[in-house]
Amino acid sequence: MRRIILRSFQSPGDIVMLTAAVRDLHLAYPGEFQTDIRTSADDLFAHNPRITPLSEADPGVEQLPMHYPLIHQSNQRPYHFLHGYIQYLEEQLSLRIPVTQFKGDVHLAQSEKKSPLEIPGVELPERYWIIVAGKHDFTAKWWNPASYQAVVDHFRGKISFVQCGEAGHWHPPLTGVLNLVGKTTLREFVRLMYRAEGVVCPVTFAMHLSAAVETPPGHRPLRPCVVIAGGREPSHWEAYP
């Protein structure tokens, strides 16, 4: 059995793609690998049955820095972001790893599913959409804050929006929303996503998490996600069913 620590310190959205690579490696070669991770978003692997704690000090453990060079061909080749880490892993291991599902692989514990998220001083609406109205990296992905506000105003009284984002990033506050910018941990955001009825965002972590996190019983099996895409990457590289 090969024991491998996969390492990646890209953005959380990228790490969602790595969860798919771990899933599909184990589905293609059951019982042949033990995998652990060292990433910038380890909480995305919490409760993942395909993760085994491994030590770098063990001489039998391999360490593999993970990349997705396929993105540099995304305008010429018909692949999704999900293929990025997987194709790189295929090359490094000299194996074929089919992509099995059109989403990442983020797990929740039963206790996380049963208990609504509680944030001190915050009362979450029973039904809500998540809205992410900012970014921190490429300005091509940004949208005018007034346009996000127009969306919120249009659906006032029909949809409750919860504004999310990382503290320190560019997230102009909206009015008429529950503002949780900088108020959730990564794991709390996963739990918030689980109960969200939909998402509005640019090309960012939230769109990948929306596809990767299951929906509760009684909700639509595919969570609606409206993405305002700036066009830095082609749509087929980012879009989900």
C-alpha cells in the first residue's frame, strides 16, 4: 500500500478540487493507497473517510506537492477545473484516474447536519441564500457592488440573503442582508452552505463549495448557484450542472 501526503496551499476554492482528486483516486484504486493532506484549507477534509493521518517522519510516506497546470490550456482544451489536480495526479503516479462526479467531495458529520449553525449574537433566518459580493484577487472577477445591491433590493421580502466573505478581502457591505463577512470559520461556512437554498457570487470559493456540499432532505438535490463570471477563465472550466 502506498502512503502519500498531498500538499497544496492554494485558495480554498482550489482545495475543493483537491477533495475530488482524493475521492477519485480511492474509487479507482480501492485499498491501494492511504492519503493525508497538508493544505491551506484542511477543514474541507474534516470527516472525510478517505483521509488517514500520516507522519512526514515515517520513511515509508511519500510527499507530493499538488498543482493543476491544465489551467494554462483551459482555453484550448475541453476540461473542467475538476480535471486539473486529477490529471496532475495521474502523471505523478503513472495511473489513470477517471473523474466520477461533477463536484468536489466535502463531508459533514451527522451532528453538523442535525444542528443548525449557531453564531453568537446572530439569528439566522430559517430560509436563506448566500451572497458573496466581493473578491480579493483578479479584478476581472469583480462586479459592481451596486449591481449586487440591486439584486438584493429586487428580491426584498422574497429571499433572505446572508452576505459572506473573508475578513480583509474586498467585500463592500450590502444593505438589507445579514452581514456575516469575517464572522464564520471555514467549517462554519461549510455548515452555512449545507442549509443554504441558493448562492449568488462571482467565480470564487462559494461556487465550488455550493456544488460540493450536499443539500438537506427536502431541498433540491442540486443547489441553485448564480455566478457572475468575469471571463478570466472559459465557462466550461468553471461551470457545474
